Amino acid sequence: MDTGVIAVRYAKAFLESAIQLKKEDAVYEEMQTLAENYLQVPRLRFTIDNPTLAADKKMALLKTACGGDINDLTIRFLELVLKEGREAEMQFMATAYLTLYRKHKNIIRGKLTTAVPVSAETEAKMKQMVESRTHGNVEFNTEVDPDIIGGFILEYDTYCLDASVRTKLKGILQQLTV
């Protein structure tokens, strides 16, 4: 069976259970931490996938990767995943949970990239603008990238507004060389 299908099925069941028990927000935080740890620590995946590592050690490692002090529903989910021998799909389950949760809560991810740090007020205004356009909640991240020289790049959903100086200079250069 396809890894993606398995991961989505587990994540969907996990989300439904979390919603019933009103723990979906706490589980969301734990799955964000787990997904981030899989990205930040590449050896985590290889260690969890190692068939010679005992299940109790894998469980301890996964608990730590979820943030340490995790709720009982997440513990039961991890135990089920290990019991069924599906730990190789754990990273995909975590990201599938995040995607399903965001869809359920109508959360859109947004990102603002600027050449210099922006004030909290400016960030709040940009977030509010995105929320008014999408009629949803926005998880908003800001990033500083001096390479864009000035201006900003705003991304959310499938939309991208590139008002950076770098892009404008590239456009001028392209016009001059044609």
C-alpha cells in the first residue's frame, strides 16, 4: 500500500479522535514539534526506522521528539503506530495531521519576507490583510532575507506578491538585454 495513503488514514483517524476528545489543538502542537524535529534532525528518521532498535526506545525517542510532556492521546497513537510496525510512516503521519488540522480549522499559512526586520505592527497589518482576503485564520511567519535588497515578498495559499527590489532590478535588466 502507498505510504501517503497509510499516513493520511492514520492521521485522519488521529484527528477525528482528537476532535472528539477536544485535544486537537494540543495534538497539533505536538505534531508540529515532531514534524519540525524530523526536518531538523535527519538522523531521527533513520533511528526510528531501525528494525534493531527496541520499541520502548523508539517510544521514548518519539515522545521526546513530540516535545517531551505529551498528552495521553498522542501516547496511545504512538503506541499503536509502533505496535502495527508503521513507524517508518511517522513523519508523513505528522505532516498529514498538520494538513488535515489546518483544513478542518480553515487555517492558511502565510509568509512575509523582507530585507530587514519589520515591526510587530506591520506584521499584524499584513496578517490582517491576508485574513480578510482569505476569510480564514492565518499562520503567519516572517523571514528576513537581505538578498531581496528591499521591498517584500508576501506568500499565502497559492498566491505570491513579489514586490522586492531584487525582482524589479531583474525585470529592468531583462528589458535592457532584449
